[in-house]
Amino acid sequence: MEDLHVPHHPHYPPPPCDCAGKFYRVKPGDTLYNIAQRFGISLDAIIRANPQIPDPNLIYPGQVICVPGVYRREYCIILTPERYVHPDCGGICWIKTKERHTEVLVLATGLPDPSTYGADCYKACFEFDGRIHEVRMRPLWEDPVFLGIGLFPFLFPPAFFLGGAFHIFPGPVLGGFFI
């Protein structure tokens, strides 16, 4: 197969619904051949994993494809202040996907008592599929360190990890993005 330059096209096919591997966003200059080489898989395997691509010589920057056999199961996001009301606050979110569920651990520090915002607790909010999924956070110590542990009985969708965001409310006081 010829190694062709990837043209830009605003209407490329969506990724396959199921991916036994990792979703990958095509970058300018990528071809299925060099993506397969980069991840150490055969070109034939990547073509089979992406039946939505009618012409394997034609993929587009920004298009999301499946790279089979490559798994990323853990994600870590640094949380930064959303508003400069509390510039010393910060946190981290760890997300682990398993076969049929998603585990979430959120830790935040330097936040004021949530009653400052008229709430009884903080919540880490993940938005996708038109719904908001929450993890309640509780204080661990008097010096406010808030912890949230969540177990969702489903996998977060791949689109969430390709540019999704989440926030800690009320506020939002903290937020983070996947890059």
C-alpha cells in the first residue's frame, strides 16, 4: 500500500462502535501504514479494525480510528482552578477502565468548605451522552482535602477521552481536560 499524504476533510466517517484496542486521532501526515508501524501492528489488522474507512489510502486529520491490540486503561488528569477565586487549589483525577466498568478517584486540595457555595459537598462531574455522571467528594482532614471515589457500571465512551472535560462543582472550582 502506498504511503499517501493525509488530506483534510470535514466529513470523515465516525470511528467504529467497538474497538478491541485504542482509539487514535489522526494527525496531519499520518497514513494507516505509518500508524500501524508506530504501534507495531500489521497494516491488515488496522484496516480490518476500521471497516468504516472505504479507502484505506484516504484518512483525514482529526478522524478517529481504532488501533487494535493497543490498550490504554489508565488516565490521569491534573485539575487546575477554573476561577481565580481560589488560586491555591488544585487536584488530580485518576480514571481506570476495566472490561465493563470505570473506576474514578478524585482528590482536591485547597478548596473552601462547599457551604461557601451553598452546597453540602463537592461533586466531580463527567458529562457525555447528554447526561452528567457524578462522583460525590467528602473531606478527609480538617485542612480541606476532598476525596471522591466512584465506580460506574459502564465504560466511559472513547469520545470522552479524546477531548472530554470534567469539572468539580459547586463553582466550578476545578477542571481538567484530556489533551
